[in-house]
Amino acid sequence: MLKVFKFGGASVKDADSVRNVATILRKHSPEKLVVILSAMGKTTNALEKVLNAWYESDERLNTFIQDVISYHQGIIISLFPDKNHPVYFKTDLLFGELEGHLHTPPSLDYDFDYDQVVSFGELISTTIISEFLISEGFNCQWFDVRELIQTDNTWREGKVNWETTESQIRVQVSGFLDNPKSGPAIALTQGFLGAATDGATVTLGREGSDYTAAIFAHALHAEEMVIWKDVPGLLNADPKYFSVTERLASISYREAIELAYYGATVIHPKTIKPLQNKDIPLRIKSFVDPESEGTVITQNTSADSLIPSFIFKVNQVLISISPRDFSFIDEQSLSEILAVFADNSIHISLMQNSAISFSVCVDHNERRLSELFEALSKEYKVRYNTGLELITIRHYDQATIDRVLEDGKTVLLEMRSRLTAQFVVRPS
Ligand code: ASP
Ligand code: MG
């Protein structure tokens, strides 16, 4: 049996968490396992901070780099008491490479530079954890995912070349899993990363490690994919915003895609399709309580509507776009407007149009929005409101709507379909 396990940042945030991963693997590994790892803890955010300091010639750059390095060194020292262990040499090389890179000037293609810098998080985490598993007696092999997943050069959002990727994974990873030298085999690699045809590192979008795991599950016809998380499964609301939440024991691929699309952050939106195509069940399990059941996502739709789900997105911007000459919003103008969003890689979470204006709700991304506004403002009048929330309720009824709107939020825009109600609100 072959499974793919994905461990996110929270599951490897310190030395004890890494030991816990080893314990889970000891108990729950099938004979053949692919392990996909994220960067440790909040490393991706920390590296984004490094990148921005680099771009802005911020004098704190070196401090930020050292923060990333010492955080990992603390974990390494705790996991490897023997200072001669090869992990010290291997991670020092990576730290040195990162520092070296940041002591040359940026290329001025921000998204390209992003991928070259932020990818160190996964390269470092997998180096540490594969060495640790080997030291614990696992038959584990580290793979450089950039030799397995090939993408185009859409930096920060690499589009996978499936044909090349599947064949590279099959040749290299199956080659190892099918002929293990000793004991059950673990192929371990980085989530979130791939490489363009020229070998340059590309990332797959924030939280992209789930997607990586699905790519491997698909390519290798895995029996199951498991995402190990710090929550007991897929919940019907984010515990950050709701004091009472319920676990969804089982939902369909389709419902999972809907939830992810509306902004539920539990699973990366691109994760489901590769699994659905091959009917591979996706389990969400707790790394804190690995024996508990979690959530299973399959073709089966029978339990989908039993529990309403709530999705909150904060830091939203509502943009209203109208032609300067008061002409109608027609098919032609809509397609022009949408093309500008696509060109700037801005995802629209909700859209609505009237005769002379088109409204959209998007995440607040300063850099991308200012380019969007510039491109649109030649032909259109653009107005916007910031600091908003987007609330989506799947399988809503009046009581659930009343509940989310009760504390005096102002509704700026609302939309209801048969299964989904959405509100753009100003928080009270
Ligand atoms: N480390 C990346 C991120 O934090 C990818 C992931 O964790 O899925 O977005
Ligand atoms: Mg994650």
C-alpha cells in the first residue's frame, strides 16, 4: 500500500513536534510512503519579511536572516546532540547559500526573487527532518522536488506540467519505493516548490504543500492522502473566529472544493482535483491526536449538507469599477476588466454587476492592487473600501445568517444562491 502524508509548518515547528512526526510515522506508515513537508513553523512568513527587507534595503535585513537561521539551529541542536552529525554541514551550506544570495542585489523581478528566497524554508526543513528520520532508523530518502515537479515560469504560482512531472515522479520516486534496500520506504520531499524548465525554483502559491501532496498521490496512484493538522479534522468554521465548531466527519470532493474556493484555509483549493480524478480519498487528521478519526473527503455527497459551514475572510477590499463615460457595463468591458485582474494575478472572491458598475471583493494585496488600479483607471472610475470582511455561509438558513450578522456589522454587499450566502461587511 502506498500513501502520501503531508505535514504542515505547525506540525514541525520545534524539536518536539519533529519527534512527534517520527512517532506518527512509526505507527501509521504503510510499506510505501511519500512525505511532503512544509517549512518549519512560521518560516515562510519570516522569509517573506527577509525578502521585503532585502528589497527595501532595510538595515534589519541581517537580523531577520539571523532570526531564521538561529530558529532552525535551535531545533537542530536539540535533535542532534552529536555535533559531527552531517546535518550540521548540510544545513550550514543552505544557510550560507541563503546569505550569499541576499548579499547580491535583487533582480527587480519581485515574484522571481520571492521564489528563490522563500523556497529555502522547505529546503531546510526537509534536510533536517530526513536526517532525523534516518538517525531514528527509518529507511528515508530525501528528494529535491525541483527535479520532480516541473512548472512554467509563473513565479509564485507555478503551473504544473503534468506530463513531465508524472513521469519524473514515477521514474525517480517509484524507483526508490519499489526497491527499498531495507524496511518500509519513505520518500521525503519539499512541499510548495517546483522548478521551471531552466531549473529555476518556482513556488506553487501560499499553502501550496497540500497541492504538492496531491500531485504525488495522483502520479503514484496512492491509496490515500493524509494531511496532518493541528485541528481534529475539517471544521465547519475557523476556531480563530468561532468559539463553537463542529467537525465534518465526511464530505465530498465537490463540497471541499467549494469550501476552499470561498476561502476556507484548511485545504489549498488546487488540492482536490488531482485526487478526485483518481478517486483517492483525502483524510485530514490531527497530529496531536493521531488515533482520532478526522475527516475523510471522497466522492460521496450524502453528508454534505448536514452542517452549515462558515468561512471568514478578513482584510478584504471591495472595489467598484464604472466606465468613465457612463456607458453600460457590457460583455466587452467585463472581459477587459477581468483580463486586468487575471494579468495581475488577483483572485476575485465575489463579483456583482449593475448597469453602470461592477463590484468585486478581493484580498488586500497592496503591491498588486496598485498596479491593478493603475491599469483600470485609464478607462474606468475605480472606487474602493478597505478593512472589510467577507463572510460565506454554505448550507445557510436565516438563523445562521442572523448569527453572523448579529453584532451590528454593516452589510455593503450581499449575494445568495441556493446553497451559499455571502456578505461583504464592515466589522463593527
Ligand atoms: N510553507 C508554505 C506556506 O507557508 C507552503 C505550505 O506550508 O503549504 O505557505
Ligand atoms: Mg498549511
